[in-house]
Amino acid sequence: MTAFMKTIQLPACGLILLSFLLARPVVARAVQEPDADVARRAETFVDLLASGRFDEAFETFDEKMRGALPVANLRAAWTSTTQAAGAFDRRISARAETRGAFRIGVVTCAFARANVDVQLVLNAEGKVSGFSMRPATSGVVSGPPSYARPEAYTEQEVTAGAAGWPLPGVLTVPVGDGPFPAVILVHGSGPQDRDGSVGPNRVFRDIALGLATNGVAVLRYEKRSREHAKRLNENVRITVREEVIDDVLAGAALLRRSPRIDPVRVFVIGHSLGGMLAPRILDADPTLAGAVVLAGAVRPIERSIIEQTRYLLVADGQLTDDERDQLMAAERLAASVRALTPADVGKPESIGGAPASYWLDLRGYDPPVLASRLASPFLILQGERDYQVTMADFARWRAALESRANVTLTSYPALNHMFMVGTGPSLPSEYLAPGHVDAQVVNDIARWITTTSRQP
């Protein structure tokens, strides 16, 4: 899960729902300001954040952004960024970009440990209608992992997604006639790309190339909230069905039509939010052969918001008055979520960047309990250093499923939320270091898939 109000996409694989809306531009209307004006406005906004003038920065928001990102949460977002990337140093450059019909100001900033792109979208009145922070695109990108052998697989561009929601993707298939078992990679929260990019790292690409090297085909694609952000944002009744599940089911159908894929051995691999949703996906399509759950969250989201906020704020051993305010803001957000009723479905106001329908859809959902009612095989994997989805979540999976003969549960002492090796307490800053998904994880997944049938 991402940190509370974490608009910076360092742990983009996370679950907390603010990344669902705020990490992608929330756009009111197209605006055709000159490049220099757009860039200058973005620079001014960064200067306000860097000098701690969050009230003034908040005054530049339009009404929708004000509801999604109150002042305390804007401050928390900036604090989370400095915890991940180090202290702010300077602005490096500013530019204007065109994305579809819209103009975006991007300011590349130097922090102590990384460069970060701050992105703003301005509406026709000059108000900020979209805001995100993510690792600078000019940074180093990890190359393919050493366990990937290019001569062992081929890759082809495909179009995935449910009807009316085309999603560019890649199908990676082992060399040979097949038929091969196949998996669909299911994203965590936020508008993620096909590679599951987190800073310089490419989590889904690593898994895809590693599995294909070991005889398993892999489908990965742009998430709907990235490819169709504006259109998806117009739906005030959105749930995880529209955001995630429908496209996974369409991906399964695509794989079953592929001539070198074994149609009865199509699996899903869900990471973070995707792992949390794996039981719902299998419940929606019982013909799927099983699921791999990578760091699948199980705790109520409002509880996780508070716990993760507290973890990051006290990581340095102290809690300042300002940080206490941030924790109180997290508690208020959680209280707002708990206060929702079915009568709130369809209201345009968002809570923490997501509509009431999204929160209510997940209320009462208990992934291990649903998984225990399904006959499907599960492989549950967990990094023991993960602060976003913790060993407490893993314990719930174990309690519900360890007696099942067709369920395997494994944890890895040195791995974090991205299943990469590290030491000491995990913090967002380690996501900025180039690395790869651990080879043992890839091997364990490949072995489980190639030896598992759908029947218990």
C-alpha cells in the first residue's frame, strides 16, 4: 500500500486509494496556455510546497481538488516525498507537456536521494485540477534481470481490456509450440503501466521475463486508470470491478483464444491491491486455474491508512507536532470512510480521492475468507520486510488457508513490498534504487504454476 495521501508514486504498487485518483491528473477542461506560462505556474506551485506554504498552494486548487486533497493531506504528501527522496534541494527544469487534449506543467526537482517530477494540470480558469509526484523520467531504468534469457521467449504487442476499454499490452510466450500455462499480471493501486514501474524498477517486466524463461506465458497491460484516466474519472459509481476485475476477465478470454496457450491453465498473479482482489477475480471466473497472491492486503483500508501513516511518521524515532496533525488527518479520513452509508453511492464528492462507491464496494470484503470458500489453488507469497502489506496480513492468509492441500504459503525474510532484497526497516527510499524481483520468487512461482492443476 502506498503511504497515506502519497501522490508521489514511489511505491506505486500500493493500495491506499488516493493513488487511484490523485496520482493521475484530474482534469476539468482543456487549456491552451503558452508553454512558458504553464511551466511558470508549475514552478510557483513547487516553490510554495518547498517553503512550507501549503495553505497558499491549496488556494490554487479547483473545487474537486480541494475536496480530494485538503491542506493537511497536501502537507502529508510532501512529507512522504521527502521521506522517500530526501530533503528538497532545488528545481532543475520545467516544461509543458501535451497529453491528449490537455496541457501539463512538469517540474523536475532535485531531492537529496533522487530527482522527482512534480506534475500539474491547470483548468481553463488557471486552477490546479490535477497533481502528482513521481520519480523523474530521466532517471536510470533497471535493465532486464539476469535470470531472463531472451532466446527462451518472444514478445508481441496485443490489445487487452474489456469491451470498449482497449488497453495496450504485451504477451510474452516461451519459445516452442506449447500449449503453455499462462498468467495475467494484476496491478496494485494507482494508474500503473504494463511493466509495473516503480522508480527505476520494473516489477511486472521482471516477473514476465522470468516466468517466460521458465515455460510460462505472461500477459501484462496498461491499467485502465492509466490508459483511460479521464473517462474512468467521470464515473461516480466506480468500483474495483470497473477499475481492475473486468479487464482481468477479458485478459483471461484473450489468453484462451491464443493458439499456444493451454486454455485450462490460465492463472492470475495479483500484487498488493491485485493480490487482495485475487479471490474476487477467481469467484467471478471459476474456470481460472488458480491465483498467486503477492503481498495481498487483507486489513480494512481505513485501518491500513492509519497504521501505514504512523509507521512512516515515526520511522525516524520521533513524532513532531506537524506529524501528529498528519496522523490526525489520517484518522479523520478513516472516520469519514466508516461513516459512509449505501445512500452515499453516486454522490460526486470524493473521500481521499475515491468516490463513496469505491469504498463501499470494499467494505466487509475479507480476501482470506472468500478464498477459503473457493476450491481454487492459491500460492501466497510475502516479503517479511514489507511495511505496506505486513506479516500481519500474511498471518490472516495462513490462518484461513494453511490447512488446504492446494494452498502454498511462503515468506521471504529479506524482501520488501516489491519482492526485492534489502536490509533493515523498509522505507520508500529503497524503491528508488535500481534492482530486480528476487530470482527465488520467480522460480517459486514458475514451479508452482507448472505443477498445479485447477482441481483441488
